[in-house]
Amino acid sequence: MVRWPADLEPVQRRVAEGRPIVCCGAHAGFGTNLLGIARRLGLPTALISHARVENTKNHFGVDTSRVDIPQQLVKLVKLLKREQRLVGIVPDVRLGEVAEQRLFGRTVFIGLGAPMIAHLTRAATFFARSVWNGEAFEFELVEGPTATVEVSREEFYAQFIRFYLEGLARILLGAPEDMSPQGGMFQNFGQAARAGSERAEYETSVRP
């Protein structure tokens, strides 16, 4: 059983501001029902994934298995500048331009497609994941940085990377079910992420 977030108000507020929504996930837990969220928000969708997606009026797909990813992303950015959409993307893969970061003593790679799209389209960002509460899975949506004209590209990228690392850390420090059934990059961490010394390392690394 998967329960929806009780409150979509933070997302609805950003939609009311006229912003696109970049909804970032991770290769862990149950996939977020992007279409379900979009229907509740009244938005068309876009999905960046390693799969062929047929484009329609209400859905635009970027297939990362193709060689023309940059051209596809340019089309998506132009589309988002014309109309609001909910964009789904999973940045925890080593694909295209990435930021190499350390998390719990291990190297992780964060794709920079998400902050690039958000910055160019003045979008709001969110981290979506499933959370095991002991009885069922609940979808969690955590608001991240919002791109504005006042924030430089470098500053926004830094804000996004910090935000996304915090989202990955919440998964690693949560219940084992939060990583299943799509272990993804989290299989590299095992139980080490639960060690108190590594928790302290993370807290020190993200301290302002």
C-alpha cells in the first residue's frame, strides 16, 4: 500500500506562481507516480528517463538512451518556457555532466540536468521518495531551491546539489525498505550508512 502526501500545498503554491516543477527522485523505493501527482496539480508532464517515451500533447519524454540528449533537453527547456509542466528526473546516475560528491565516505555522482533545467526555466524543485512507516509506504515531497533571477547559476547549482545530497542521506538513514526494491546506487552503501561515525561525517560535511 502506498499513501499519497497529505499536503501538496507547497507544490500547489509554486504552481500558482506560474513555475514549472522539477520533481527529482532516486533509484530507491517505489517509483513516484508522476502522472498521479500531475493530475492532482492539473499539469502536463515531462519525463527524463532511460526509455523510449512517445510524446503527446500532455506528455514530453527525453530518452537518455539516445545520442541526441542535448537537443532533447533544449526542446524541453523551450517547452517549459512556454507552459508549466511537472518534470520527473532521477539525477543519481553518472550520465552527461555530473557533480562528483562525497556522501558517507563514498563517492556519488549527481547529474546536473535537473539544476540546469530548473535554472533556465525558473522552476521550483522537489525531492520525491517513498517512505516506510512500519505499516505502509507514504510518498514524501520535500521542497528544494527555487530558481530566481536573483540567484546565479553557480549559487543555484550549489544549493541544488546540497539539497539533493540531503535527500539521498535521508534514504540511507531511514528504514531498509526505503531503499527497496530499486537498490540502485544505494547498494554500494550497505549497512555502513547507519554507522554513527558516518552520520557524524555527513553532518559535518553539510554544516554551513
